[in-house]
Amino acid sequence: MAEPVIVCKGLSKIYDTLEGGTVRALDRIALEIREGELLAVVGPSGCGKSTLLKIFAGLLPKSEGEVSLRGTPVAGPRRDIGVVFQDAVMLPWRTVLDNAMLPADVQDLDRAAYLPRALALLDLVGLKGFEGKYPFELSGGMQQRVAITRALVHDPAVLLMDEPFGALDAMTREQMNLELQRIWLESRKTVLFITHSIPEAVFLGDRVVVMTPRPGRIAEVIEVGHPRPRSLEIMATPEFGRRTAHIRQLLNAGGAID
Ligand SMILES: Nc1ncnc2c1ncn2[C@@H]1O[C@H](COP(=O)(O)OP(=O)(O)O)[C@@H](O)[C@H]1O
Ligand SMILES: [Mg+2]
């Protein structure tokens, strides 16, 4: 099997609080993200999901343990990752294309070399014809498509997504789940997808990491065997129901309410 893209061992995070105390947000997390997989992480609000993602991205220092990306320890912000957050942060004065090109501009990369890639990615995410539009002209789902394009434009080793569809209405969210699956099937990027929705995690994930409430630990890692492409109809199958019920049980056992 190929070398995992991200490996973490004994990873803990302890925050200092403003009151002078400490909060243990992550407790001895051991996890591997395999090359080309879509790994979903599900857990209740406050269990440390965003903390985990920020540490993987090099945006936050860890307290204990080891994290490496493609065999190199993560010690600060890295160029070879792409991140999508819940709110698609767009620069309002830039067009869709220029927002997508932002990493190339910020990292001072050769614009001409990245332009064809940005255009191809906008096509891939279903935004062909919208290149010259401005963010205010786009729906929330379309803005997240731009955010995905932007996160992929510099061809990162891994795409880290923190509840990327959490702010969308239920129907748009389902459509974006289908879209993400399609984008992933075509690009075969390694993806870490964080969510607090159990069905979303089971629908999207090759594996689902279930986290306990704070301090975040891994309760179980579940292999999801559904073949792809998966349609939304699988959510009505007994197998899907059994999986989501099992995860809900794990979360409830940990004292969490979904
Ligand atoms: N900068 C911070 N200082 C202190 N505590 C924090 C900070 N950031 C997050 N926390 C705490 O750490 C825990 C995990 O937060 P977070 O990673 O945002 O959880 P999640 O993304 O799963 O909702 C929460 O209890 C939160 O209040
Ligand atoms: Mg979060």
C-alpha cells in the first residue's frame, strides 16, 4: 500500500484559556490519511475537529505528538495543502477566476502556468461561464465551488475541508455532496472532510473517523463499503441506516447529542 499522505501519532492539543486555565481539545489522536482516499471525520461540536484540521494544515501548533505530511514533520503553514472552510472567504473586488487564482498570486507563482489549471478546475466544479462574475453574483453553493477550486489550484498533496457545506441549505448541501464526490472521482485527490453530520460523513467517506466529545479522541474508524459513484438514494438503504445508527450510538455513548 502507498505511503499515507498524513500520519499523526499521540497528537494532543491543550489550549490556554483567557481565565488562565487550560482546555484539552485533542487527546492522543493516532490517524493515517491514505493516498487518494476521502476520509470523513465526524464528531459533536467542540470535540476538536477544527483544531485537528488546523494542526494538519500547520496553522496551529500541536502540544504533544507527531504530525507529518508526505514524510516531513508539519512545523508551520505549508504550500502543499489546500483548505476549504465553512465560509467561502472571497475577495469581493476579484472575479471568480481571480479569486480562484489567489494562491498562485499570493505565492507569487507563474500566473500563466496556473491559469489553464484554474480554468480547467472551474469547469470541473461546474462554473464554466462564470469566470468573470463577482462573488456577490454567486449563490452560497457556487461560492463554495470557487473555494474548492482555489484550494486545488496549486495542486496540493491533500485537500482539508472543515464543514464546507455547513452553512448551505439542506438541498444545496446534498447537491454539493454529489458534486464533491464527482470532483473527487475525477481528481482522485486525498481529501480530509470534517463534518458534524453523520449521514454526510457516511455518504462521502471511504472511511469515517468517529470522534468523542472533548477531549477529542477517536472512538472508532469505520470502513464504508458502498460502491461509487454513490447516489443520494443509498441514504434510504438498510445498510446506510445501520451505519448511521451505529455512529449515533457511539456519539451518544460519549454523551453527545447530534
Ligand atoms: N483558541 C482557543 N482557546 C481556547 N480554547 C479553544 C480555542 N479554540 C478552540 N478551543 C476549544 O477547544 C475545543 C475544540 O474546539 P474546535 O476544534 O473548534 O471544535 P469543533 O471544530 O469540533 O467544533 C472547544 O471546546 C473549544 O472551545
Ligand atoms: Mg469546527
